[in-house]
Amino acid sequence: MKCLAMLVAISVIAASAAPVKCRAQSPATSPTAPVTGMKPDRTTADPATRKAMREKETALRQKRADCRKQARQQKETQKG
């Protein structure tokens, strides 16, 4: 029994000391590559495209604000 316990202990120690062959991330392809191994989730647009997107979002925001204002006015006229 003592021998079996010793054998189990030695095998556990040997298994934990063995190098792990599988990795969660693959190694970097070049030395300058990021070490995280993750790809960015979005790219940066050029300045002209960003400006156009900003203007489009501003116009949409203004349209929504006008719609909310109109809805409030209609609600007030229905109450009164």
C-alpha cells in the first residue's frame, strides 16, 4: 500500500513537471508581432470617411431630437 502511494505520488510529480505540448495561442509569426495573438476587432477609417460618418450621425441625432420635441408638443396639446 505504501509502495502504491509512493508510485502515485511520483507519477503525479512527473506529470506536472512534463512540458505542456498544447498552447491556447499559436506562437507569433514574427518577432515584431503582438504577443497577445488577438486580431483587432475594428479598423480605423481615413479622416474623410470619419468626418462623413460624424456628419451623418449628427444629422441622425438632430432628426431624433426633432422627433422627440414634436412628440412632446403633440402630447401637451392632447393633454390641454
